Amino acid sequence: MTRIYFSLLLLLACACTQEEAGSSLLRIRPTMQSRATALNFEAGDCIGLTITRSSGDYVNNEPLTYDGADFHSATLAWYAANDPAILRAYYPFRLEGVDTQFTIAVDQRAGLTSSDLLAAYRAEVTPTAESVRMDFYHLLARLQIMLSNKSGEAIRSIAIEGLSPTARIDWPTLTATADTSVAPQAVIPYAITPETLYHAILVPQQASLTLRLTTDTQQYTKTIDAAMLGGKSYNLMVTLQQEALSLTLSGEIHDWAEGGNLGEEEDEAEDTPQQPAEKETLTIGNENYATRIVEGRRWMAENLRNAVEEVLVGSGYWYPSDGVHKVGEASLVATHGYLYDYDTAAALCPAGWHLPSAEELESLLAAPTGFFCCAGMYSTSGAYNLSSYLLGTCSSEDASRCHVLQFTNDGATTLKTLTQANGYSVRYVADK
């Protein structure tokens, strides 16, 4: 009798386990702007994924491997229920996982990958047979040290001092801030070209940054104030002469978002001549936008998110929709922008930029992975369409219609003409 009872319990346990795991394999479709070692994920890259339901973690730090389109594993399936979950993912995978803290490698001479933290967060996700899109953001800062050695001596070592190596991670906002309770440590950068160009991944923070440089006979140090933000890339122009070390710290885009000026020593500027930096951001009203060169033309790399008026009723623009978040959630605007009709988009266009022509929209067929941000479309019928479109110029055949580029999460793109009254995503292109 006891054996029969135990067997029944075992069968029930197995049945519960089978009911918990669904039949659909879970797949993550990533998008991102860039990372330190490459512009896109590569086949074989591995992320860590945590799925949290109201009942607790469904999986914790599950490794998923990239196949060129999606991250997945051969065994991870959705749970057999329809309750929503929170998905947290990060790259590169660590056995110990990434929770609320992340520490960079202080010796980065072997490379930057282990310190190159990207993270993605998505809430209210329910089981689906489709790939789940997750946008990965670069949370840390990159420093590029550009060295001009006029001392006549060989450089023996270089180090960055005065900064905390540990970041506190806030997942819902995908931000990293320095843990000031952790003592600063010297970071040894990676030599791209020894004695000329070095890279380092650093924790975002405002602090006094000290560069320590050692030659055969002397040691040089110089300290400047730095305010580094996550996802930004900064250039440190270094000139070493026999008796002095000068620094100029400024922001220039190099695949990451522009960092902006952090500080410079104007009395020593003549020692570090620089060519004017190419303009990498566009400011419209109070909003700043990253830009990107595609097929020789400069485009906004983010969807337009300028507000027109507080009430979004009959105003010519609408909230976006990603198919997961509730329509009307203002939290989506920062990443997905608003949806605009033609007249409103044309009125907001700044000098030196324009809505793209059909030919310019067609050039975006060569846009890199992660360039588009699917935000849906608001139709004149008063409903949201989860297909996403970029707005272009008026059609020459029908003045009430405009050229649009339809794009999807899986990278498919199609040129169409639709009514000007719909709400579309907007990205301006710079005049020649």
C-alpha cells in the first residue's frame, strides 16, 4: 500500500512538472546599438536570462546562445500558463550571474569583453511561439586614450586611477551607478596600438580621474574632473613631453552614444591639436538624438519623441505600442518615440534636415541590425497596428498619401504608400 501511494505521488509530481513546462521553446530576438568588441552579437555569444513570475523565478541565470538571429537553448521552454513575467537578460554570461552589482576587470590588458556589460529588461511578457524582442543597452562607459608621445622614451605602463570599479545596477531603468562604498582601484587599459591607442571600460561616475604613465626613467601623473555616463564613449587626448603630461578629455562618438565634453585644459590645448569632431547628435527642442551614417547619409538613430502638446487627442501624434506594454504607457516614449501624422512631423523638422524621400527610405534596406525600433502605427480608424513604419515625403501620385518604410522585429522591410493622417515613427535625414 505504501509503495502504491508513493508511486501515485511520483506520478502526480511528474504530471505537475510537465504541466509547468510548455512545449514552445523560448527564444530572445536581440537588438542593440553597439558594444566595445563588435557592432552586433555574433553566433556563439551567450547571455544570462532570468524569468520572474508572481510565484517566483521560473529560471535564474539561464545561459542562452546566439544562433545569428535569436538567443535560445535546446531545453528552455515557456511555462504552460498565461500569466505575465519579467525578463532580465545580460551579456556576457557569468556563472555567478548579474543581480544588482557588476564589477569590471581592473586589468583589461587581455581584452574588454569580460567588462562589457549589456543588459535588457522587459515586463509583462506572456508565453508566445514568437521570438521575444529585447533591447540591449550598454550600461558602462568606454574611455579611449589617444597618446602622443613626444618624450623620446618608451612607455612602460599606463593606468587609470581614482574610480570605483563596481556598479550598482537598476534593472527597470537599465542604469548603472558607481558603488562609492567600494574603494577606487587602478584600471589597466587594453592596448589597441601600444603607445598610441588604448581602450578601457569604466563604471559611470563623477570623480577625479588620474592618469599614471610610466616610462623608462620617470613616472607622470595628471588628474582631471570627469563625469562619465553609461552608454557613452569618451576620448582622453594625452600628450607626453619630457617634463610634462597634458590631458584633454572630451566626447566623440565611436559606435556608442556621444559622451559630450567632460573637461579640458585650454592652456595646453596647443599641445594636443585635434580635428573638428563630426557632429554626432541632433537637438530638437529639449530632446537630443543620436545619429548614424547609413549608405553615406546621416540619419537620426532614434525615433522622434518631441511632444507637441500635453493632451494626445486629435493633436497629430500618439503614444507608441510594442504589442506588450499597455497602449498609452508614457514609459515607452523614451525608447520608442511618439507616432506622428505627416503635417505634425513636417512642422517639427529642424533646419538642415528633412523627411526622407522614397529613395532615401529605400537606402535603409541596408541599415544595420538594431537600427529600427518597432513602435506600431496609429491608423485613422482609431486602432493601433503593430506593424511599424518610418514616415517619408508625400507621394507624387496621390497628395493625400506618403511614402513609408514598413519594418518588423525580424528585420523585414517593405516600401509602401499610406495615408498622411496615420501616426508613424519619424526619423529625419540630414540635407546634403
